[in-house]
Amino acid sequence: MKLSNQPPKGTADWLPAEFKIRQYIFSVWRQVCQRYGYEEYLTPLVESAEIYRAKSGEEVGGKELVTFKDFGGRELSIRPEMTPSVTRLVSQIYNSAAKPIRWFSIANFMRNEKPQRGRNREFWQLNCDIFGSSSLAAEVEILQLALDLMLEFKPPKNSFTLKISSRVLLKELFSKLKISDKQATAVARVLDKWKKLSPGAISESLTKVGLAKEQIKSLSSFMNNQQLPETPGGADLHFIFQALNDLGYKNYIKYDPTVVRGFDYYDGMVFEIFDNHKNNSRALFGGGRYNGLGALFGGQSWPAVGFAPGDETMKLFLESWGLLKKITEDTSRAVYYLPLLEAGLTKAVWRLAKALRQSGQQVELGLEPQKIGKALDYANKKGLSGVIIFGQEEARKKMYKIKNMATGKETRVNL
RNA sequence: GUGCCUAUAGUUUAGCGGUAAAACGCCGGGUUGUGGUCCCGGUAUCUUGAGUUCAACUCUCAAUAGGCACCCCA
């Protein structure tokens, strides 16, 4: 029987060329986070399945969950998101840790869903969070971090927009309109799709939830108003906008009441970063404040604000705006090729390779005897920066030559 | 879960009812210690199964795989 050499559906192999791209994205992420003083952490690939069932919602914590049973009959899941794991981690150390806690991680996740453009079953995410601060300064920092993560890739002007709103605004509005807590969740779901659904479909859905015409009208005028409402929640957002404007991010940020986000656990500021490219018009990633989750593990709750960009959407953004050319076009490697020009020199060549490596050089060794023409051809195709010529002639003179593949120049080095 | 599209060398694609082309890649040679160019050669049960036909890579149906959109979500 012939086995398929394709990776499982919804997963991807990273050949060296692809690996280079991912490494580039990850290293930019890591650098920017460290610049803000964030510390890196990692949790196990699997967690008890019930953590996700309790928290991640019907799809992500339900049929999209990849689970198996261990020998003790415990049901485990491959993580579909980081938030429950990091919440579990923080709950262990929260009381004794110096606050605020600033953490980030770069990890892979699995969701058993139908793959499509920008969405795979296995994907990687950066997770950034601040735990233990209720100050609006935490919101400002998280948003600034999100902006800097984008800007570090040197995107063109107007290539993306940070859209900000707050769940508090909805809360205030719901209370004013006398919408019950029971209705609130369902109403928020509908509002989340404001731009996708037609006005008719929206009022139909809202009527189904039990809202009166007047209530729907008020909701609609709120959603279409580009001005911040004059409420405590609006004042908080105003403070955030003011701070980001002062820091020079004015051109990238915008108030947008249609940003609601699907997850129920958001209870303060929420935001999404939109790709403005016409081929790729979508939310790249989002996040916000979620203060209530700590209680999941029995303890008290604590303030938290964070976000999580994914590797696939980020790569599409970079590709669309032509920001990966430098990475993909430069195939050169600072590696020397040391061919075996004579079978009799095998041991001497191995010793030379060892010595060069010990001095810090990257050396790729020829495994079988090879003509010098072939060796140069090989180094060329692999994009290696130089070839170390060490044959009978050189051995006799107790020296070797380094040939620079770009310039063709040879340098003699005595052994 | 719903809908649409696609399937030909390693890769990207052409092709016509009469037994397969190109480019690039890879391997070998031209060129036995000096590369990138050039030249020559090699590299395909046309996804699988059934049907229509004298004849199917080409038409029909099914299966399988992949992609895209919805749903959901980052």
C-alpha cells in the first residue's frame, strides 16, 4: 500500500524556505514583546478537556476540540487557544507574584475545523497579556504593543487600522434601554455581525430576542454613530485615544462601535486590527479586557487585558503588502562548503571541519569524494557563501584556500 | 454542518474524442583541480472506479483528495 506523502488536512509542512518566513515573524514578535519587558512562558500541548468545555464555547470547546483518553481514562485535549491555560498558570502564582504580570508566548494550537484561506487546523499564535492591573494605562500599553507589533514589519501607510470600542458602552446602553442580562448575550452576538448582516436581518434577529422597535432604533443609532458617547465608558475610551494620539499613533486608530467580538468573556475595551488590503480585507487579530476569567479555577478573579495574533493571517498580511520579499529573495547562507576532493584526505578533511567549527564557522561537509567543479556547483545552488578548497596540493603545502562564491576571490590560510 | 470549484512529470501549467507538451527543478554527460552561462540526455500506469464510444487524459456518473465561501472563530 502506498502511503500519502501529504501532511494531514489542515496542517502544513514547513520546508526550509517556509520555516525561514515563520522564524522571521516569530522573531519580530519576540523582539517587540521583550522590548516592552514581557516574559515568555509555555504550557503543555494538552489540557484537561473540561477546561475548554467550560470556557471556550460550543464550537471551539465542542466539536472542534481534538481529544483523546490517557491510560487513566482522563480526557485530554490539544489546546485550541491559550487563554484557559495561561489563566490556569496565573491562578497558581497570582497571589505571590509582583504585579502587574506581563507575559507572552508563541505556541501552536489545533482546531478541528474546515480549513480555508488564512485558517488552518494547526496554527501558531502569539499571546500577550497583562495580569493584575485595572488601570487604563494597561489598555494603552496593550494597544501600543499591538500597534508596534504591526509597525515593526514596516508596513506601508494606511495598510491597517486599529478599531477600538468597549463592552462597557454596550453595558451602559443595555441598562439605559432596559435590556435584561439574559437578552444581553444574544444581542451582543447580533451586534457582532452588524456589518455582515442586512438591516432587515438585524432587526428581525433582535425582534426574536424580544426587543421592541424603540430599543432596536436606539441600538441602531448607537452602532452608526462615529462619535464617542458621553458616558463613563466613553470617557475611558477618550482617555485611551488621547494617550495613543500623544504617542504618535493617531493615523492608525479609530473608534468603531461595530467592534464587539464573539467571546463572552470580554468586559471592557475591545479592539480589532483590520487589514486594509483589498484582497485581504479582514480582521487580522483582536483582543481586549477580560477581568472575570480567574474565577474559573476556584480562586478570585483578577484584571487582565490581552490579545493574540495568528501566524497565518499575519503571513497573508505581509504577503499582500509585499513585505516578505526581502526574506524570501535572499537565499544566501553564511555557510562554508568543505568538499572531499580526494578519498585519501577523508580524515584530514574531517579534522579541518572540526577545527573550523570550533572557531565558530558554519561548515557543511562533503560526504563523498567530489570533483571541484561539482563542489562549486553545489555551493552555488545551495547559496553558500564560500568553498574551502583543501585537496592534495594544499595538503602538501600545509594550507587551504577559502573561495568567496560572490567575488570568486581565493584567500590562502596556513594550517 | 451547507454550497461552489479543481485534479496531467518533483513544481507550475498547456493540450485534443485518435495512445501526452513546455518552463523551471533534480540526476547524468559535454568539461579528469575552479562555479554561475551554454549544449545534449534522463526524469508521467494524464487521482481511482464504472459508463458512453471502434477509440477516453479529453464526455457522463461516483469515490477520494485538495482549494474557496458560509457557519464558527482567531
